[in-house]
Amino acid sequence: MMKHLFDQSIDRANTHSVRWDKYGPGVIPLWVADMDFRSPECVMKALHSRVDHGIYGYTYASEELKENIAQYVQRTYHWTIQPDWISFLPSLVTGLHLSVRMLTHAGDHVLIPGPAYHHFKDAVVGAGRDYSTYEVQARGDGLCISLEELESLVKPNTRLLMVCNPHNPGGTVFTRTELELLAQFAKQHQLIICSDEIHADLILDEGVQHHPIGSISQAIQEYSFSLMSLNKTFNFPGLGLAWIICPNPKIRAGLLKDMHTLIPNPNLLAYEVTQAAIQEGGSWHQALIKYLRSNRDYVSQRINAMPGLSMAHLQATYLAWIDASQCHWENPFNTILDAGVAVSPGSQFGNQQFFRLNFGTQRQLLKTALDRIEIACLK
Ligand SMILES: Cc1ncc(COP(=O)(O)O)c(C=O)c1O
């Protein structure tokens, strides 16, 4: 029987993979967020054809790519945008740091989510800004962000509200109502919202819709912008391309003021793969979501059956956020590493009693990794 496309194991040795080379051959690496799947055929074809040209000079993003992105945003999220609201960056992390450095000044205060992808904190600390962390819980019942908490943290000098939607870790997808409330809060306190939406196309729950921040209302477009990329979805983060969608021209100009000094243009191949993925990657993407959903269900069922471990329902991403507090391990990351699996330590996101597990891999390898974690739990 032919193996499922995503079941095929692909040797990543000798590719200088950050994920695979860090811990060596005895350890299954389920940490940094890339997947063990080949990008779709259309992406590989686009690369081959551009590489075969042989000249790799300075290259700009075509108007066609911007228009394609605008159409993609319209058909995927039902948000009508203008192509000239789009600006390109070599990575989404660049966008997080740029947002803090360009839109706030020394002495300003920023609200960031936690536990969260570490670059939110790195961006404010790196820029020397004062900040407070608001809690994002994996969703049980009700709101996963507390507006009372936000109200208690906001200061007269708060300028920026950073959001990660869908959230990493935890995979929460904010509802329209939640975003409306966030928008009201931001308006009331005259904050700009910077929304990291890199995981927007990795929604695993059927019937759940991603809402880019600017799609919530016309008014919110005046004081918010989205950071997006297909790096995660189509598994080409090593090529690197992200974009800002910023409807307000003043905020856009502020963000881009010093571009092309410290920040290079994206790699020309990154334009090609993004274009190909948008135009022809649809069926691969659907198959990926199905495979990841089944991995998610498998991880959830196995983890929740292990003594001391638990995870809340994960709506999106391939990054499970697992609570190990009931294992009473001194350091969950070390215990799991000793068992032969490298996960991301919870401390990286702001909670040491958790760990994050990347299930963007073949089911068979995932099974072996979970067997190893289970043995550690039973010790
Ligand atoms: C929320 C979030 N933002 C940004 C990134 C990184 O994006 P890039 O590789 O484009 O810088 C990640 C990667 O894991 C992420 O989870």
C-alpha cells in the first residue's frame, strides 16, 4: 500500500537543520517550529525554475505578488485589503522587533502576551521598553484573555498592545467577540495593536475561522496591523518571507522609516515560493491540516492518559502546550530529554512547569517519542 504523503520519513541529515542537529542521533527532536514534511510540489517546482535561471540579482516583490496576497487574504479571511497596505520583511520576528522599536519610544510601555513565543518579550527587552505581560490561557470556558487584567496593567504611557493570534503556545484562536473587546480596549487607551498571525492557516478545528485584526471593523484598521507569513504553513521558514498589512499610512510609514538600513530585502526565492504556495498549494494545505489534526488528536489522547501530564484542547498550530506540573519533576525539559525526546522548555515561553511539543512530524516517530515520554511518566 502506498504510504500517505506525510507518513514518508525524509532524512534531514547533512542539511544543517537547527532542529535535527542540536541534540544528536539518540534524541527525537520535537522542539523548534518547523515540520518534517516536504513543501508541496508547486513550491519545489518554482524553486527549480528560478534557480535554473542562474542570475540572482537584487529583486523586488512584484505587484502581482501583492495582488495575489490581497486576493488570498480576501478569500481566506474575508478581509478586503489594498495591495499597497502590504510591506515585505525577511521574517516575522523582524516584524515584532521593528514594531516595538519604530512605534514606541524610550519611556513607553508595551503590553505583551504570556506564556508566549519568546520574541514578544525579546522585542521589548531588546528595545529597552517597559512592559507588562497579560495572561493567555488555553481556552476552557469563556474568554481566554481577561479584560480586567488588561485594565489593571495598562498605564498612561502604554503605546502598543501585542497579540499572537492564533496563540503560540496553546493554539487558541480568538473569536470575533474577543477581538472586538480587545479593539475597544485598545481604542479607549489609544494603543496600537500589533497582531502576529503567522499560525493563521494552521487551524485544526473544523468550523473555526481566523479573523485578522483589521477584518473586525473599519475603525480598527486605523490603529492596528497584522504580521503574516506562509513560512510555517508551507514549511519553508529557511527561505523566509513575512509581510505587514498596515492600513493606516501613518503607522505604515513609521514602521518602514528605517527599512533597508539594518533589515535586508527578502531572499528572491522566498517571493517565488510564496507566490507558488498561494496559487497552487491549496490541496496540499488541506491534506496537511487533516494530517496535523489527526496527530493533534493522537497527542492529546496519549498525553491526557499519562500520569501527571495534561493538555488543554489545541485549536490551531502543531505545537502542543503540555502541563507537567503534576509530575513534580524539577525540570520537565531535562527529564524528557533524558528519556530521549527534545521538546521546547516551558521556561522559554514563561512557565517552567510546561513544555511545548512539535507534532509536525511522521506519526510513527511521534508514537516512539510519546512512548518515551510515557516511560518517563511511569518511573
Ligand atoms: C508566533 C510566532 N511568530 C513568529 C515566529 C517566527 O517567524 P519567522 O521564522 O518568520 O521569523 C514563530 C515561529 O515559531 C512563531 O511561533
